[in-house]
Amino acid sequence: MEELLRRSEKLTTVGQLAAGVAHEIRNPLTTLRGFLQLQQEKKVLIPLHIELMLSELERINLIVSEFLILSKPQAVHFQQKDVRFILSDVISLLDSQAHLFDIEFVARFSDEPATVHCEENQLKQVFINIVKNAIEAMPQGGTITLEQYTADQSVVIVITDEGEGIPEDILPKLGEPFFTNKETGTGLGLMVSQRIIQAHKGSMEIASEVGSGAKVTITMPAAEAVIPRKSMNEERSE
Ligand code: ADP
Ligand code: MG
């Protein structure tokens, strides 16, 4: 019974998501068709229209890519990895983008190993999504702090920015698919991140006040605290 319930819950979420995706993709498609029809009638190519069509295509591409991260069953391969190395990779990846906006990264990692049982690419994607949001919230520059410590057999990662912050009434909407206040945002980054962290048996929390930045805290079970290898395999075939 419980299993049935769980499944139907999953299906409802999938159904809602599918409807959302269909809607979000149909909008740019409609625009694309409109411009193409116009060009067919006029038999001329208008550079501005081509530019708009390319940006609509890019939007579809972004939406599809974010979903692909969630749904690549073959690529999901859980391993023991040290979170500190994944965080360092993310800093190197985004360093030049941050520099453009006068943003500096500060890393504060613990000296002890911070091993988690994870799909490295997915976890990296989570940190990239969060740090990108931080960068986008700080057009005037500032500091983004990536902190990591171990507590109670958990690995905790805290990413803090000095950006515009998030109004209280918006906080509960974060993680809803397609919620965005950015012109070219997809509103999928946090939803995808939350799902990935859940699939890793962790949790993610966002705290913020307008004007004083945002703080994202991710807690994951430390690998040593996680179940032995046998049940790990059972988990994978779920
Ligand atoms: P997107 O970045 O495409 O808008 P996300 O799911 O990554 O989608 O984020 C959803 C929304 O949450 C953003 O549009 C923004 O309003 C808010 N948000 C997320 N992170 C931050 C942050 N660090 N500072 C301020 N607002 C944020
Ligand atoms: Mg984002």
C-alpha cells in the first residue's frame, strides 16, 4: 500500500513536471515558428529576428540540458569521493566567470577527509548551480564563501554570498520548477539540485534576508556512516 502511494506520488510529480516542461518549451517554439513563418512570407532574413530565434533555441537547449542531468540512469555511478576536491574543482571552473564580476572565492575546508557516497558529476552540478546563483546575485562583486566541515557523521557544506538576498515571501517558492526572477533564467537549478541531494540522502536549506545575501547549507551522510557495500547495491537497483 505504502509502495503504491509512493509510486502514485512520484507519478503526480512527474506529471506536473512534464506539463511544466511541455509548457516552457512550447513558448519558445511558438515564437520560433512565428518568426520562421514571417521570413517565409517576406522572403528576407532579418538579423534581429535571427538573433531572437537563436536565443529562443538556446532557452530550449538550457531547459533540456538541466533535465538531462536528472535523467541519465546509465551515467549514475555512485562512488566514495572527498567533497573538498569536488568543491575545489567547482571553484576552478567558475573562477574566471567570478573574476568578471569582481567576485572572490574564499574556501574554508576541514582538515579531515570529507568522504561522501556520491555521483560526482551530479554533486558537482549541484555546487555549480548554487555558486552560479550566488554570482548572479552579486553584480556589484564581493565574496562567495565555500565552507565545509564534518559534524555528527555528516558532511556539511555551506555556501554564502553577499548578494541581494531573497525576500521572505519568495523563500518557500525556491525549488519549485520554473520559478525564476531572471530574464534568462530557467528556474530549474534549485529544483534539480534539491532532487540530486535527496537522492544522496542529504538535505538542502536556503536562508536569506533581503540585502544581506543568501546562505545555502547542504548536509550529507559521511561515507563512513553509510551502510555497507551489500545494501549499497540493493539501493542502486531500486
Ligand atoms: P534560475 O537561476 O534559472 O533563476 P534557480 O532554480 O537556480 O533558477 O533559482 C531560482 C530563483 O531563486 C532565482 O531566480 C532567484 O530568484 C532565487 N535565488 C536563488 N539563489 C539565490 C541567491 N543566492 N541570491 C538571491 N536569489 C537567489
Ligand atoms: Mg540558477
